[in-house]
Amino acid sequence: MEAARAGAVQLKASGVAGMVRSLTVEKDRLSWVYLPPYADRDRALSVLHELQDRGVDSFIVKEGDDANAISLGYFSSEESAEGLRVKMRNAGYPAFVRETSRPVTEYWVYLSDPEPEGKEGVVVFLQANQSLKLDRVACQ
């Protein structure tokens, strides 16, 4: 938040006004392959040992809504996740795939100028802060 405010101050000093707003975005989207939660930990442990004896890398989810589920892996590729799901189903395990992500708060500086791309202050600011970029979004 402080970095966004500092950026807004720098931009304002160069003649481009802006307002800092927080925005929650979903990051680290992955496909999770898992066996749904078992009724109790003993049954989950039994299935886990069975899977590990077959060479399947897996672990038990210990807490939350998915406690006693068995995690079979996270994949950035939907195709890889689906391939493992099919393989596990063919081996007799009720595997599923679910998209996962984590919410991250980003801080954006909304510029009041409708055409900021050519403004010298914006160009200099972006050159000095190369990890940042200028995006055009529809505002309400």
C-alpha cells in the first residue's frame, strides 16, 4: 500500500493525478487432483498407504473443509491434472480435479488523465519502476 501511495505522490509531482485503490485478484491458479475426504483419518491413512505402496506421491489434507482428503498433486496444466485424474479413476480411485487459487490484494493507482501514455511524467515514472506497467481498464 505504501509503495502505491509513494507512486501516486511521484506521479502527482510530475503533473499526473491519481488515486490509490486496493483490488483483490486471484493468483497462482492451479489444478488440484485429489481424492475426496474420507469419513475418518484411519480410512484416509489406509488409502494413503495403499497409494504410496503403488508409488503414488500423495498426502492427507490435515485441516479445513478438505480434512482427510488425499492430495495427489497440483498442476499448472489442466491437461496434466486431467491425465492423472483419469489414470487414478482407471486404477479404481475416485479422483477429482478442482481449480485453486489464492486471493492477493494489489494496490493500483488509477490515473485521472484519460490519455496518460504520452505524458512525460508517466513515461519517466515507468522507466524508473520497470516492474510496473500501465493498463487501461474500464472504470465505474
